[in-house]
Amino acid sequence: MGLLDGKKAMIFGIANEKSIAWAIAQAFRREGAELAVTYANDTVAKRVLPLAEAVGAQLVLPCDVRSDEDLKKVFGEVEKAWGGLDVLVHSVAFANKEELKGSFLNTTREGFSLAMDISAYSLVAMVKEAYPLMKGRDASVLALTYYGGQKVFPNYNVMGVAKAALEMSVRYLAESVGCDGIRVNAISAGPLKTLASAGVGGFNQIAGYVEQKAPLRRNITQDEVAGSALYLASSLASGVTGEIHFVDSGYNIIG
Ligand code: 0WD
């Protein structure tokens, strides 16, 4: 018996086989979930479509999370296919590359609002659309965040501000939808080599520092994030909401 047998799960944020969302999709499938996946645009489509097929995703849909129209469309498709939704994974973030290096003072108004829109507000927009489908189903929403939303890290800059907004949105959303049995949590993952992290200046140095300083003296893997995602999505975590759960080799406890 799988931990997610019979559950319907929708996953945003697979870009390639290194994506955290891809490890989560595989773990969810292994534990019996039926999957819907979205992809951001045509550029990533050619990598995402074969992956979606490999996990037997029932729905594979384009969705730019900046667009309310796109979001309405994809949740409409989920309603048509399944009539409800048990698990929603938000594994999406974006900021202009030139604002992920150097001084935070160089952040532009446009760059700030783009990072906030894609990386933070999109969670609120998704939950708005998903809410009628998840209501009363002992459902779980999960977002991905990073410690740079709580502490200042070199180069993380505007993304740190967006992650702080995302983490607080997790808590406010948890309060808003908890009375309907929907839980909202985030995983704060340690540094992982992916397309998104390649855009952050000095990524290798941060990963090297974690190896030296974290209690486990190593970096984490995508599969370890997927393991915690599985727990938070399943009834094992039925009493857990509004939580930021670190999967970071314990790095965040070190002073
Ligand atoms: O070290 C890391 N990799 C960490 C990542 C540590 C801690 C947290 N995270 C977070 C990220 O901030 C993000 O929220 O995990 C989440 C997933 O990131 P990832 O798996 O590291 O990166 P990636 O495989 O690039 O997936 C992020 C995807 C985008 O990829 P690209 O590289 O194409 O920008 O977010 C999606 C897209 O697929 N995305 C969008 N999806 C819909 N609409 C949009 C958009 N407008 N923009 C980006």
C-alpha cells in the first residue's frame, strides 16, 4: 500500500530531471498518487513532456503562473478530469539573473515585482483556484523555499525577499483554509544543483560551506526533499500546517 494511494496531486515546477519537482513527482507516483503536471513554456516543454509520460501523468498542461487565465484553465482541466484535488505542489521561482548577484541595492522595481509575482504571489493565486477542489478532502499544499528568505546570503538578494513573502503567505494561507481541512506547508531545502540555483551567483561556495558546517557535513539530495514532501502531503502529517520544514542537513541550527 502506498502513502498516497488514490490521491490526486498537481505539481508545478518541473523544468528538467534535476528539478526538485521531478523528484517529488516520482516519489508521489511510487506511493500511488495520480499526477497532473504543468510546464512554464515551450522552451521547457521538450524536456518536461517525456518526464511527464515516464511518471504516467494524466494531465500535462502549459501554465505561466503569472497568468490568472492560465491558472483558471489548468484548474478547470483538473476539475473536469478528477472533480477534486488532494495535493498541490508549488516548486516555482524566478528572478532576473542580473539581480541575483552583487548588491541588493541594484534591484529594480520591475525585477522586484517580477520575482514577487512568480515566486510568492503565484502560491496565493494557485490556492485561490484550487480551494474549491481541495475543500473538505484532508488536502495538502506544499511550497519550496530557501533559508535566504530568513537570513541574508550573498547574491540571493531579491529572491530572499520573495521567499520571505512566500513563507509568510504559507502561514496566512494555512490560517485561511485550515477550517476546510486544507494544510499549507513549505520545505526549506538546502542548496541543490538545478537550473534555478545555477542563476544564483556563488552557488558552489554556498554548497561547499554547507558541507563544512552543517551537522550532517554534506549537502542534501532532491530525493531527500521528495521524502519530506511525501510526509507533508500524506496523512502522516495530518496535524501539521503553517510549518516551514528544513531539509538542509541541519545547516540552519548552526550559529
Ligand atoms: O538549491 C536549490 N535548487 C533550491 C531551490 C533550494 C531551496 C529552494 N529551492 C526552490 C526554488 O526557489 C523553487 O521555488 O525550489 C523550487 C524549485 O526549484 P528548482 O527545482 O531548484 O529549480 P528548477 O528546476 O529551475 O525549477 C524552477 C522552475 C522553472 O524553471 P526555469 O529554470 O525554467 O526557470 O520554476 C518554473 C520553471 O519551470 N517557473 C515557472 N513556472 C510557471 N510560470 C515560471 C512561470 N512564470 N517561472 C519559472
